[in-house]
Amino acid sequence: MPHIKPRYLNGQRGTGHHASFDGIAFHALAVNDIVIAVGYDGDRIKWAKADANDFARVNGVMGIADHAAGTDERVRVVSHKLITGVNTDAATAVGHPVYLSDQGAWSLT
């Protein structure tokens, strides 16, 4: 199992997140993208957008891009956060689980 250096774990202050990863974007990422660890760049984790149709991009350490980042730019990835602007009208209750859709976005199914 890989060892994550403590200096790349960042405590979140004032946002409600308990921790984050300081990594590198494998390709351009948008804020709130569901991402997965795909390797390393030096001693930093490389993150790519998760893809439900690509087995290599659905199993492993996943998180949420906390901000937008271009290819090979630094990105902060959090384990959970409050997401706004996602249509969840079909949810049956508050706290209804969300999933990774076939298009790599948020889904209720």
C-alpha cells in the first residue's frame, strides 16, 4: 500500500472538510469533478476524472476536485464536501446517495 506523506495532507479550515490531498491534475479538471488517483508525479498523487465505463478509473482512491485545475497543475482533492448546482429533484430524501454516472458526472442512480 502506498505511503502518503503527511505534508501533502492538508487540514481544511472553515470549509467543513476534514482533510484533503495536494496533488497534480492528469488532465484538465473542473470544480466538483469526481476524481480518482491514477499514479504519481514525483511524490504527489496524480488525479484524473473518474469514468464509470473505464474499469481502471472506478476502483481506487476517489475524491472531489475542490477547484478547477489545468493539465499538470496542482489540485486539491477532498474526500467530501457540500456540492451546489447539481439537480437532485429525483432524490427521495435529504442525504440520498449520489453515484458516478456513465458520463463521469453526478447521478442518483
